[in-house]
Amino acid sequence: MKKVAQEVYDRIDNDLYHEEGDIWWQSDSPLYLIQYSVNPARVGYLKKILFDTLNVSPQGKAALEIGCGGGILCEEIARMGFDVTGIDPSEQSLQIATSHAKASSLQIQYEKGTGEALPYGDSSFDFVCCCDTLEHVRDVPKVISEISRVLKPEGIFCYDTFNRTFMSKLVAINISQVWKRWAFVPPNLHVWEMFIKPDELTSLLWQNSMECQEHRGMGPNVSLLVFLRYLRKRAKGELTYKNLGEKLFLVESSNMSIMYMGYAIKSQ
């Protein structure tokens, strides 16, 4: 797997995360859906792997989230009992994350930086999480290399991302952000060519001393027709983003054609 070509990377709109105002926690923002449509499946999977499968005790364990945005997932990890650090290139998002954590009485360290150059020493973290981020960076191999570097031996890396398939192009690109009849996120939020196939990520992990343990799919809780019906109502103003999140959310499945999540363990 190689660095994304510049002409492809130029098409993605990562400037969205630098916009003024709270785009993360306000119910009139499409990113509000992360809390209700995405996080339940994501957090449920993390808890299952960390606590049921691996029997991790979080007390005194250092966790890092790469691409933390407004802190939606960091706060969930902090509530699990980890000592959490979140890193993101957007100062605006970090300000929102810091304010929300303080209001929620959560101790989370937020820092500005990128996954390609993590400002931490070798073997600094017991647990690293990178969700909905790998498909936004230009140099995925460098990010994975940096994750391996800061992860302790036998440390855990959890992630999710989009698969590069016909179905993900249809649903995550065309329906979600291009076709105005249904679109509910900004244009160019994602670029299909930057999506990552599971075997590509598995190989990259292995090259960086991390062994993939499994991959699981993530998909809508309803059929495609019902999915489209809800999106059409949102586009017509009949549903708010909050209403949409209550009706439409992701669930864990064996189908990895749109999104998948997984975890890897660093070798000793």
C-alpha cells in the first residue's frame, strides 16, 4: 500500500473540521450522527474486545485516539477507565473537545498533531484507537508505522474504516454525499479511492509488527429501501439529524462491503 496520490488527496474536504462553531455535539450538524448512528456499534465492539475477549483492566492504562475530532469517542474511552489522550490536526475541533470534556467532568489530554508524526516516545501507550480516520489521511503506511512505534509490546490497536468496494461507492459516496435526493453529509467528506481493503490493512499491520486478530463488518440496521426512505425524509426536512440518528444506526455484522472494524496486537 502506498501514499495517496496528491491529485486524489486534493479532492477530500478535511477543511470541514476547521470550521468555526461546534460541528461535533450540536444536533443540527451531520457529525452529530457519530454519537447515535456510529458510536453504539463502535463502542460496543471496543468493549467486547477489550473486556470480554482480552480481559483488559483499564486502570492505569494509557490510551491514545488518533483523529479525535471533537472528542466523541475519547469521552467513551475515558468512561471505560483509561487515561486518555486525543490528538487531531484541527485546533477548532480540539477546543470543542476540551470544553466538552471539562463540562462532562472527564480528564482527557488533547493535543494538536497528525498520525504521520505522533509527538510521543516509543512504547508510550497500552491501547491506540483510530476510527473513521485512516480514510482521511494521505500516508496510511506512515500512520500505521507511527502507531506501532508508540504502542507498547503486546499493546492493542483498534480501528474502523471504509472498504473500497462497489457497495461502499454506492452507499458511502453516491447516496450519502453526492446524490442530493438522499445526501446527508457534505460533498467530498470521503473520497472512494482513499478507502482501504481489509487485506491491504492486514498486510500493512503485519509489516509493522502488529498481527490482525479479526475484522467485522458495520452496516445499517435497516434494509437499503428503508435506509433511502429515512434519508429522503431528512433531505425534505421531515427528519432532523437527531431524528435520523434515532432511526438509522450502524450494527456489527459479517458484511464488510461498506465498513469494517478490527483489532491487532503488537508483537513483543
